[in-house]
Amino acid sequence: MTVLNVRIRADGRVSERRIDLARDLTYEGLFEILNINPETVVALVEGHPVPNDEQVKADDVEIVRIVSSG
């Protein structure tokens, strides 16, 4: 099992977590583990967005809450 470092940016705050990564985990699965609605965030790896259905391959991920107004 691999350890994943996760930074979560939301509401002007940053929190960090370490997650034991199971094989074949997708970013959407990671959001579920973290109890985060996938429609409200984007995962970034090396500053670039990644699709929610892609398998987590990096060991360092940043999750940014998306703010939208209409």
C-alpha cells in the first residue's frame, strides 16, 4: 500500500491529510474516502487538473474546491 499526501484548499484554508492508497483507486474514489462531493472540487497533480475517473498514480495531490456563481 502506498501513502498519498493530500492538500485540500477550501474557503481560504488549507488542510493536509495522509491516506493509505489502495490499488486501482480513482480520484472519485478518493473524494468518497474524504467525504467530498466530486461536483464541488478538482484534483490537481503537479498543478494540472486530472479526470475524476483516472486512477490515482501520484503520491502528492491537491484538491481545490470550485466556487461558482451564476
